[in-house]
Amino acid sequence: MTIQAYIDQQLSVTEIQKNFGVMRKMLKKQNFVVGMKNYQPEMVIVTPAYFAELQRIQEDFLDTLALNEAIRNESDAAGVSLSDFRDQLKKQGRSPDA
């Protein structure tokens, strides 16, 4: 699934702006230069040389969103704050930050 298709299906404009910061950080870790302050799909240009790597990073990004949502849901079900829940996961060796 492309980023645009995912956005069309699930994310509001506010969530796009919030989550694009996460993706930009992931891209920077992979030595991609992303200098846009505001995400606009038509501004993203991908050369063939970077397409496979960008696809992998995109999948990591979507996996991260799904993981964060699962953690949020599980912490809500447990009735504890998100930070307390993450601390519990770390103590159990199930930390998503590892």
C-alpha cells in the first residue's frame, strides 16, 4: 500500500502532519534528505534508484504506526497511562523501543 492510499483511507490532515515528522526522522536515519516542513504528496519525487529503499522505509513507517496504535489500545484496555504501560513492557522485555 502506498503512503497516499494509507492517508486516503485512514488519516486526517492533523494526523498526517503529526505522523509525517516520524517518517521524516526515519528517512533522515536512512540518509535521505527530507526538507519539507509541510507534507504535500505531489511534492515527493522518488528516483528509481531509491524506490526499493523508500518502499522498505515506508513499510517500516506503517508498521510503526500500527505498533503505536496497538500499544495505545493495549494500554487503554489495561487502564494505565501510555508511559506507565511502556515502562511495564520494558520491564517484561517486550519494549517496542528496543
